[in-house]
Amino acid sequence: MSDAQTTTAPTARGADTPPSRRRAMLLILASAFMLAGLIWLVLWYFVFSLRVTTDDAYVHGNQVNVAAAVPGTIVAVLADDTQLVRAGQPLFKLDPTDAELNLASARHALQQAVRGVAAQFAQVAQAQAEIAARQAQLAQAEDTLRRSAPLLKQRAVAAEQVTRLRNAVIAARAALHAAVQQERAARAAVQGADIARNPGVLRARDAFRAAWINLQRHVVLAPVTGYVAQRTAQLGQRIQPGQPLMQVIPLSHLWVDANFKETQLADMRIGQPVTLTSDLYGSGVVFHGAVVGLGAGTGSVFALLPPQNASGNWIKVVQRLPVRISIDASDLAKHPLRLGLSMDVDVDIRDRKGQVLAQQPSSQPAAITTVYAHELTGADAAATGIIQAAAAAATGNTREP
């Protein structure tokens, strides 16, 4: 009897053990889930809720199309794909034969215009000398008539002689009046300006400047510093103004267009700091930047065929908005990027004091080049030299006996 009791007691205690273990395991699991949830809550509140990320982001930059401003035939290609070119460096040349002939014709026309105006100035001087001579003749005739008047009263001279003297005075006055009118006409022809500012010379000067610039444009220059891409220019090719022949990509100034979901943009502001990584260099290389601005519309709005949602089977799709992000120039110098590369973007949205949209227009140009500024300066210098040389030659010729 006692043996039976002794035998059944351990069995009863053993039967109570599995439920106790299950409760302990459930308690441990519940505690682990609660701890994990607490950790996730802390991470979300202090980390994840303060950052917005996307891997739908790509590198963009200026793709500067290079085209000729004048028609012509390509006779030299001076740059090729992947090569570095500096701003103002020649990229290709056109046959300059026609432009050189036009420039020579314009030069001769300018020289002729200067000589013609110089001759008009000489006519003014000649007319002024004629006035002086007529004034002297009139003064002499009036003096002779004045001295002859007393002699007529004394009958020392004949009345016919006095009449002839009076007619001579009238004729001298008429000749002086004609000389004055001729001088006015000659002065009106030059319009009171010097040779360089004469309207006829200015017209010829403008034609020469246009021909000079046209010749200079037969050498096509790189508008910016960058790398050549998409070269299509070929020797002997006949091109038209504005026809794209190659691109120059300034890789020193790039940005990232990150396509964020519309549900991620509520707290995004201009100026918020951004960290970026690329598949090209891996996560070990971090680029730094900032939010430049949010796009004015989603990509679908600007598509060639915008979607039409006014249909009965419409399905809502979360839209994405492009956000432009700058890249620090020093980071680009150390680790160059290329157009179209994919990026992982992480925006720190803790600072929400900035604007969602820009409130003031930018005071700086988005892009600028000074490569073509020398064209008019060079044309002016060349035209001025021709005018001065032609004027000096014409003035010297008019002074010769």
C-alpha cells in the first residue's frame, strides 16, 4: 500500500512539469516580443521617423548640346567621346572659304565708305575756302564802289562805271550766298559727325562685324568644361545651324533626382541634409548634399500621354514626386559620378523650419558661359583698325597738292 503511494507521487509531480515549462516559454517569448516591440518603437521614434529613404534615385546633370551657329561642311573634328575639353576649346571646324570671301568683300566696302566720307569732309573744307574767297571778293567790290561814289558826284568817273561796280557787288553777294548754300549742303552730307560715326560708315562697319563674326563661328567652341559624349559630327558632313553634333557633360556639377512616394513628403523641406551612396562605389563611400527643391508635379503629369483616370475601373496608385538633391562638389571631385547612375538617398527630416516651395526667385543664373563674349569685342577691334587706317590714308591723299 505504501509502495503504491510512493510510486504514484512522482508520477503526479511529473505530470505537472510540462505545463509549467510551456508557461515559462510563453512568458519568455512574450517578454522577447515586448522587448523587440519596445526597441522598434524607440528606433522608429528616435531614428526611422526622422529619416526618409529611397533607392529610386538617379544622377542627373547638364547635357550641353553643341551645334554650329552657321551652315557649313565639317573639315576637322577636334574632340571625341570620353575626352575632357575646356571651355573655349575648339571642337570642330567648318570650311571657311565662303566666309573669308564675304569678309574680304565687307572689308573693301568699309574702306570704300571711309574714303567716300573723307571726300565729303574734304568738300566741306573746300566749300569753306570758297566762302572765304567770295567774302574777300565782296569786300573788294564794296570797297571799290564806296570809293567811286564821291568821284561820281565830282563827275570824275562815268555813271556807267559806277553801275558796273554796283552790279559787281550784287554778283559778289550772290556768289557768296551760293557758296554758303554749297557749304551747308556739304556739311549736311556728313551730318556734323566725324568719319567713324558717319551713318554710311556705321552701316559698312556693321556689315563687316557681321562677316567677321560669321567667319569666327566656323570654329565651334566648347561652351563649358566637361566630357564629350554622343559625338555625331563626321568629316565632310554638311550641317545646318542648330543641328546637334555632340554633347559636353560638366561632371563637376551634378545632382540627384530622387523619386519619393507622396506619403513620404509631408515633413520634407528645402535645405534638409542628405546622405547618399551609390552602387558604383558601395556603401563605404558616402556623398553629402541637401534638398534643393521639390518637383512641381509627378512624372506622369509631364508624360507625352498623361494618364486619364476618369474611368470606371480606376485603381489608386501611390504617386512619386521628384525631389532634387545637390551633391557636395568636394565629394564629386574625390569620387566622380556619371549621369544615370542609381543612388540610395537618406534625408534627415528633423529640421522642419525650411520651406516646402521656394518663396523667392533665384538671383543667380542656373548656368552661364562667357565663351562667346569675345566675338563682338574682336569684331569691333578689327573694324576700328580698318576705319583708322582708311581714314588716315584718305586724309593724306586729300592733303596732297
